[in-house]
Amino acid sequence: MKQIILVVLVFSQSLLAQKRYSYPTARGSGVATSSGSSVTYDVSASFGNYNNATYNEINLGLNWLLSDYLNWRNSLFNRFGENITSVSGLDSSLRLQTTVSSDEETFGLHAFLGPGVRLASDNWNAYFGEAGLVFKLGGLKIGAGIKAMTYVDHRKDKSNKELPQNDQQVFLILSGGGSL
């Protein structure tokens, strides 16, 4: 229940401030600039658990859409929760993506996947792979994804228990973002 309230609070502000934004499509529409690329931003929230401790994570992402099919995403994040070590840092990933939408761009499906690296505080650096789907219905975008991480260093929780080397996160996308 806490995760749902957190996600609603984070995304309600983003939804109110959101201007018309379209994911790039195979037809070449979207937010392209004269050079063929664009920069967008987004806000997302995720959750997971380890050693019976639940955590939440907030991300502020900056996307450099290199083409209709390639996105270099850099995201500042902060992981927090009860009885866990708070961690912050930068995720950088290269996402392959595609979008299928109606002619009016009122309905659509956006899919992405790709590898990345996490540079984090307290030696929580990791390599990851991520994938997700976003559904568009009018101006509302709803989606979800998963991020599978493998940590470089061995980590321990606040109780000094060894943490697993691998971690999976589920993230929710409740609105698109904006364009810079």
C-alpha cells in the first residue's frame, strides 16, 4: 500500500505539469529536433525487497533519443526504506525501443530493452538489463518494467547480513514525461 501511495504522489505532480509528449515512432513523428535527435525527461518509481526488507526507489531520468530506435538514458536515483541502507547514484543505459501507435497517436504501445550500469554510493555499483512496456490511451501513459542487476561488490544490510549478488526491481510508469 505504501508503494501505491508513493507512486501516486510522485506522478500526480508530473501528470499535472506534463505537456503534449509523444514517443518517437517508426513514422518519424514525435519530439525530434532539426538534428534528428531530442532530449526528454521522465520521473519513475520502483520497488523491490531483499532479506525481507522492502525498499522504494525514485528516479529522475534524462533521455537522449539518438534515433527512433535508440535512447541513451541517464537517471539520478535514490533508494530508501525501513531497515535498509539508503543508496543514491546514477543509472546509465542504452535502450533499444520501438513504438506502434494509431494515426492520431491517441492509442499506442511503446517497448524498450537494453543494458546499463549503476554508479552508486556505498559500493552498490552494478550492471543491469532492463525491459518494459508502456501503453498509451489518449494523454495517459501506463506501463511497467523490470530491471535485473548484478552487483560488483559484496554488500551487507543494516543487520550485517550478506545480501544477494543479484537483485530484481519492478518499476511502474504512470505518465510519460516532457521534452526539453
